[in-house]
Amino acid sequence: MKLFGLITASALTGAALLGSTVSGDVNSDGRLSADDLYSMRGYILGTGLLIDPNAGELCRDGELNSADMCLMRRELFGSQNVTNEIVVSNTEELKNALKNACAGDTVVLKPGIYECTEYGTKASLFHSDAEGTDDSPITIKSADPNDPAVLKGTNVSRGVVLYITGDCWKIENIICCNAQKGIVLDNSNRSYIKDVEVYDTGQEGIHLRDGSSECVIDGASVHNTGLVSEYGEAVYIGSAKSTNGYDYACDNNIVRNCTLGPNTSAESVDIKEYTTGNIIENCTMLGGGITAADSFVDIKGNNTIVRNNYCDAQSNTSITDAFQVHCQVNGWGIDNEVYGNSVIFTGETEYIVRTWNGTSCKVHSNIRTPENISFMYRAFNGSSITILDE
């Protein structure tokens, strides 16, 4: 938002014509106060005017935007953790709130459907590049967890419903549906996705991508994905080596307490090469509807832990193993661990863990139903499975 032509000289007081000497004093009353902050927010949202806009241009980049507002808040409140609740009730209010979010903000969505037909950065429908901090994350959540807001696209062949490219976000109790992808975090570290539902996507449901590390997906329900593509994973961590332009190192993420499936065309979780230290735990994985994969979890990274999950093939004969370990790049697919999982298979010949050439995995305390000790683990030549409970 450029500074030119914001207000005519005739509307200014004498003090304003001289310009404020106080940084952030957009009201031109000689001091920086919460009133200036509220005025700045109103101006950015298009609902108000500023007496001295130049006083609010703290970034010195020729524009007035949320970055200036963040600096105003920091100058006003110092090192205190500042919180600001923004309640929205329609699509435009939500898009503006995401665009202008600052560390410590909480965007609260009233019940209803927030449908968007306009595509922005990387075909996103709702996007923010705002940065939270560890002490002051940015939160987006429903006002009523029992009546969650629905963020919705119009075409399962295109678009990302919610696209976040800043650190330290909390995404809670919302529904994302009816686009190519549900929730994508790019270069978003230490973010937390809690109790969301994602469904009716053309491809994957939730994707941690482009270096997104130390994130948590907790209590998510993801189903009916891959409606137009074989790339219909419920949760996707990292990027395949064949892709360009992304930081592959999506490390130390946790997926826990989630219900993944049914009707995901591909795996419940796909963990790509070049990733390290990801944990999949305490999830329920439902295999009904998997058509483009033959396992619940595909591990291609290192030091992955898959533990204490419940997996049910739901009579799907496409599933030949619960957990597979592959080597897509030399040195990757090693030092993984799978334990404490309970798996219900359709037949007698599926394996709990199967490893391919160049990979290694430790296993213990897994339960197979129907019981068949001859079909628990299978290591192909050039790979190793270390069984710790024998």
C-alpha cells in the first residue's frame, strides 16, 4: 500500500502539516499510544484514515502495511508478549486478517463457510507469509470447536485451501476442503496443526514442505483425498527428489493422534528422502479406498520412528505391507524404527515391515491380525531388519 495520496492537506491540522516527530504517531497527537495502533490497523483493513501516515512508515520502504504495524506494536509494548484477537465472519475479512497478521495475533473464525474462488501465491486460496515467534505464535482457529469454520475451494483439481509460509503458526479446529490440496506449510518451522479436518482434495491432504521442520500435526482427521490423482496421501512430509525449488530437509516433525483415511488414494503418511527424525505415533490409519499405494506408511528418510499406531486394511487387498522402507537416494532410508503398532490385514501374507535394498530398520512389539509369525517382517537383499523382541 503506497503512501501517496492518502489524505489531502486541507484535512490536516497544523500539527499534522508539520508532521509528527514521534515514531508511529499516526494520529499526530504528540505520542505513540494504542489509539495509533488501532488507527493503523483500520487503515490497513481499509476502514479508516491516518492524519500523519508518514509517522507510521517505520520500515522505510515506501509502503504502509502489516510489517509497519508489527514494529509499532513492538515499540509500544516493548518485549512484552502482545496478543490481538481478530474476529472474522466472511471470506474477505479472513483474507485481510491473514495478510496483515502479526506475531501474537489470534484470528477467530465465526461459524460458517469461507469460500474462495480467487487464486493467489502458488494457487493458494487463503495465504499468509506472516511470521510468528516461539513466544508469540500466530493462531487461526474457529470460535466454536463444535461448529468449526469451513475453508472451501471450488475445484478439487486446483488450489491450496490454506497456505502458510511463516514460522510459528497454530492452526486449530478448522475444516479445509474442495481444492487440490488442503493445508500446505512451506518453510514454516515450529508450527502446530491441531484438531483440523481435511477432505475432498484432488491430491494430498496436509503437506509439510520446503524445509518445514519441528512442526506438529495433532488430532487431524484426513479422508477422501486424491480425488483426481494418485498423489492422494493424507499427510506428506518433504518432497520427492524429482521436484525442484524446495528445501528437502523437513525434519523432526511429529504426526500424532490423527485419523488418516478412509478413502485416501495413497498412503496415510509418506515420508520423503532427505528428511530426518520424523515421528508418526498414536494414529489410526484406515486403508479402505487406498488404490495407488500398497502400504499405510512409506519411509524414505532417516531416523524415522513409527510407533503405537492402529492400522486396519478394511478388507483392501491393495495393501501388501503396513510399513515400507525404500531407498530413493544412497544413504537415505536408514536407521528407522517401527514398534508397538497393531495391524489388521485382509489376508495371511502381508508384512508388518518390508525393507528394500539400501535401507535399515529396527522393529519390536508389533502385533499382526490375523496372527502369522511367518509374515511379520521381510528384508530384501541389501537391506536389514533388526528384530529386538526375539
